[in-house]
Amino acid sequence: MRNIVLVTLDSVRADHCSFMGYHRETTPTLDKMAREGLVFENAIAAGVGTPASMMGAFTGNFAPLADEINSKLWREEFKRRKTLAQVLSKLGYSTGAVVPNTFASSYFGFNKGFQYFQDFLGGKTKFYERIFERVFRKNGKTAFFIRNLMNFVLKREVFTPWEKYYEEITDWVEKTKEPFFLWILLMDTHFPYLAPRKFRKRSSFLSMYCSNWKLQSVNFENRLIERERQKLIDAYDDSIRYADEFVKRLIKDLKDYDPIYIIHSDHGEGFGEHGFYMHGFIRNKAVCLYEELIHIPLIIYNADIMGRIKEPVSLLGLSPTILEIIDKNNEFPSKSFLRSGNEWVMVGAVENGRIKIAIRMKNWKFITGQKDVDELYNLKSDPHEQENVINEYPELAKEMRRIVEIHVKQEMEKRKIRERISRIKL
Ligand SMILES: [Zn+2]
């Protein structure tokens, strides 16, 4: 069985990768992998925000449309589900993960099935419980500031550069029995965008810090002037370039193990296109389903498959895809990317109890629950979703609403079934 390496680049939007047509060269390594491997041009996140999207990716089922910071709920949901790491473990894989993102940590239950799981929390769940409570639920500005300052000084969480833990990864690989499944989630591309000097091509030390600081000082609201916005994008692009360097180095160092690589992001990032920055940041409640947040890069490399797939695929298909590549039966409720041919995929998000659902087709997109009126966009002529044409297609809109209704009902039923099954004691 082949070794497998999954690299998740946090918050990287598809249209900022050069292999996806971005006008800047941000991803030279991924570009090469894309040329020699398989690219999904319309890959869609399984949710907005790390926990929702990655739970979907690892279990083949949408995460519950629920409060992102209620970690207890996520841990319990994970207990009820079968995970990719668990399945691979059973098949004889050594499973390891290096994840400096608290939202994808053991605190949220992501360690299920991993024999080695480094999330840099040191098992301090209670401590994080308190911090999360103060920072997010109570909207505590002081707690937010202290948390960020501590993380900044200690280079933790969103401030963790990959070079800080790189050797931990190669050490684990060296002492691990093959075949292995290794998951690494990079935070370098998550806000704040702080690429080290060597990789700062478009931003300077000053402009990088100033633009990040500026966004935070306006509380992530849409109040940057165009010049500030552009500087922030420069810093973001540099951070993508820095993350690309990680992949380059990893491929070089793991050459002897000849792993299959899957490179993707969990969700995108907003830069004011629709009035918000970042991705569903809880304090300004910008959880939405526009392309900048749901359209993600996705490449499979070194698996003897090449090409560019245009049909939409959902990240929900990650686990079945990996099983298919290693020639094992699918044990998940979703479909492998390799068996796509999908006309459409779905993705949802929740904001203050309000459910939003998008149906993403190759050229069309329907969104409901996001605004007072439903939205329909022709992505071919209007890729930035500026012109809502819902009133021009009343029949199509009606059908889409019906599909969404069925989908939501199904998800609720599935959840009920999982809850009941988990209560059965044998
Ligand atoms: Zn994320």
C-alpha cells in the first residue's frame, strides 16, 4: 500500500493559486504538481471554516450546521462518526498528524484515528475551554488581545510558521512503519499573513505588519481603503508562496517514501469582495457562501493520474478518494472525486441559527438563506457574483429551493440516525 500525504493549506482560495489562473506566481511547486498530476478546477469546500470543512472531508458527511465554537458538540459528533484515519489505521497504516490549528485539534475531536497527533495544545483542554469561552462567546476584547499576543510571542496557532515544526514531521516519518498516512495543516496562509523575509516578494516588513494590523484594528470590517486592501492581498499572496515552499521541501525530503500527495485548502478567504474579510469570523459574523470562501484548490499528485477535471467536486469526497487510490472499498457515505461527473455539489453554513445553503454547478450557483432574497449567479459571465439573476429564472429558482429543502431534511434525518446508533449499547 502506498504512503499518503495530505496537506491542508488553511484559507487558500482557488483563484490566488497560479495553476488556477492567478496573474501572480504564488504556487510554483503546486503548479508543477498540477501539470504532472490531477487538478480539480471546481473543488468546493465541505463547509466554511476549518472544523466544518475538515469534518466533512474526514467523515464523508456534512458537519452539523451548528455553532463553530461549541467544541463539545464537535467532539461528540466525531465520536459518532467513522473517520478516514480510523479506517486507514485498520487497514494497517501508521497515521500521524501535525496540526497547529486549534479548530482542527484534539479539542475539537480531530485526533480520532490518529496514532500520532501533534496539535501543540499539550492536552490543555480545560484551559482552551476557558479561553474560547471568553474570546468568542463573550466577545471579550481583552481576552482576544491577550490570546493573540501570547500566540504571537510564542509563535503558536495562527502565528506558527511551518519551519517551527518541520523537523517534527520528518522525524515522525523516519521512525514510522510504512505505509503511513500523514496529515499536515499549515497555518501560514491564515490571517495574519506573515511570510518571512525571504518570501516577501510583494510586501515589505512594514506594509505586511501595517496591513494586518489595520484589518484587525477595524475589527475585520469592510473599512479598508483600496491601497490598504491591496497591501493585505500582497501579504496574503506572499504567505501562499511561503506555504508552497513547504510542499517543495517536503517532496524533496520524502522522495524515498514515494508518497501520493493530496494538496488542498479547507476554505477560501474574503478580501472585501462581498463586504467582509477573512472567513466566517465569528465576531463580525460573515459566514457566507460566495466563491472566495468555498472555491478551493485541490490537486492529487504522484498517483499515476493526470488531467484537469471541470465538474464540481465537494471536499466531502476526500476519504473515498483516498480509499479508491489505494484500491480499497469505500466505507464512507460520499463519492470519490475520481467518480465525479457531478452536475452540482452542495455546501452550507450557519450564522446565528440561520441556515444558508449553496448549490454549486459548473457555471451556475444558487444560494438561499444568505440574503432576504435568494441568489442565482451565472459564474461564466459573472464569476465574482455581482449580478443576482434570480428573477429571470423563476422556474429554476423554484426547483433549487425544493432541492435545498430535501437536502436539509435528509441531513437532519442522517443526524438523528447517527445519534440513535451511538446510543445503542451492545
Ligand atoms: Zn481554516
